Amino acid sequence: MKKTAHLRALINAPQILALHGVYDGFSARLAEHCGFTSAFITGSGISESRLGQPDVGLMGLEENVAAARSLSACTNLALLADGDTGYGNAVNVYHTVKAFEQAGVAGLMLEDQVWPKRCGHMKGKEVIPREEMVEKIHAAVAARVDPDFIIKSRTDALATDGMDEVIRRLNAYAEAGADLLFCDALVTEEQISTVVRNVSRPLCVNMGFGIRRRATTPLLSAPHLQDLGVAVVIFPRMLTACALMGMKQGIQLLQQSFTSGEVVDRPDALVSFEELNEIMGIEQVQELEARFLTPAQKAAKYKGEQTAPVSTSTQRER
């Protein structure tokens, strides 16, 4: 099945679709290694990890597309990318959708904030007129080549115009052709339920774990969200925040070693070298070496060491 059709089927399935926020090779490979078949590319995670900058519209189209292309190439995940505002007007959106589709992702989220945008859980957001965003969605739908390519439309109007405008906007975006709807930073369970009941297409919400001042979306389990009628839940900052915490702990371990003068070995704090290589796909490399390197090349490379055995399927292909 095509990645686009797979993602569409998951969105429209009775069971809620949970998407981790991936942002680099580590996170994408790990998600696939753990059995997930789809994921959300977090724009904030790309901005923070690649640029070292907060999610306030400092990342451009080319940087975002390049990251999406790399993630699509290194896994079989059906990826839903974050296209920010589309980087301009409806004409820009048209070309943005084409760029992301060509990069190999299965869908793209577009939002109605004023550019430069900012993370939906930050203060100071502004939105463009509803009619302007409708034309952006029209352009997005017209640009896609594969009709199964998902167009996800996000509104940030709750913070600026209130719930009635959220409903008006999301239904207008659905009428324009959006396949999946998203209101960022809903602040109560009742608001989530209200949006679900009053929009015409599947609804996505996000769970912002790690936000200490919780004046934003309450943390709810996926089964509970499913009971409310939510179709998709994304976790855009879960993996980035966990990774940063892990790196902080690693730095602290080294600092302890410097202070004590002793080597601090904490296997519980690190993924082993062997597991890391397994997640990164070293077995595929070894299988290709076994299949294509000459006996002389393998002997020179490994000098009699045990190399990966040729699989049964590889033996048949040769």
C-alpha cells in the first residue's frame, strides 16, 4: 500500500491514530523499530534540533523540506509533515505542497497563523483572515498529485477569536478540501468534545507533555480521546524533550567523573553500542556486504572475523 493511502486509512479507521513527533534519524528509526508505521514530523523539533532556535518562524521552506526528505528516505514510515503557514500566500502554498510531496511524505499540515508563526502553546499568536486560509487550502488541494496525499489544516484562532470562530474556520477549511482538522491549544476536555461534535472532518489534537504551566490542552489518554471522537493525537515534543533530558543526564555523568576522578559507568543511562547499531539498520548494511562484496573485499575488510551471514532470501536472489 502507498504511504499516502496507508496514512489515510489510519486516520479514517475506528481506532484513534497516535503519532509520535519525529525530527531526526534517531527518532524516526526508533519509532519504526518499535513497531510504528506512521509518525508526525514536528516542525518545532526540526527548528530546535537542526537550527538550535525556538519555534518562532525562523526555519525556512528548504530547511524543512530537506529534513522531511531525509526522514522519508531513512524509514518506511508514513510521515505527516509540518508545513508551518506554507511560507507565504496561496501561491507559495501551492509550491510548498509540491515540494513536500516530492520529498516523499504522506501528508502536510498547514496553519492559519500570520508569518512568522510561533509554537501554538506560546503567547503572541496572530491569524490571517479566514478567507485567505480557505484559498491556501484550495491551492494545497490543487497542488497535490496523489489524491491520497493528506492535507491537514490547523487553526490557532481559539487564542485570538474564540471557539465560534474555530468551528467556522475548521468547517470552511474542510469544505475547501482539508482531510484532517486541528485546533491547537484547546484548553479543556469540553472544548475538545465541542469541536469534535461540530466539525465535518476527522479531528486531530496534540498532547503537550512537559508543559509545567498547564494553561493549555489537558493531558488525556489516547483511549479517552477516542471516546471523545478524536481521530488523531500527536505528541510533537515527547521525543525531543526526552532526548534533551537524556543528554542533560549524560553531561551530568561526565561532570561527576571529572569531580570524583573516577570513571562513571551507567549502562542504565545509555543505549548500548550494539542496540544503537541495530536501530540504525546495521543488519541491512551487513546483508548488502554479504551479497555484493567480493570474497577478497570481505577478507580484507574483516580479516577472518565473523561477518553477517547471507540470509536465505539473499541466497535465492544471488
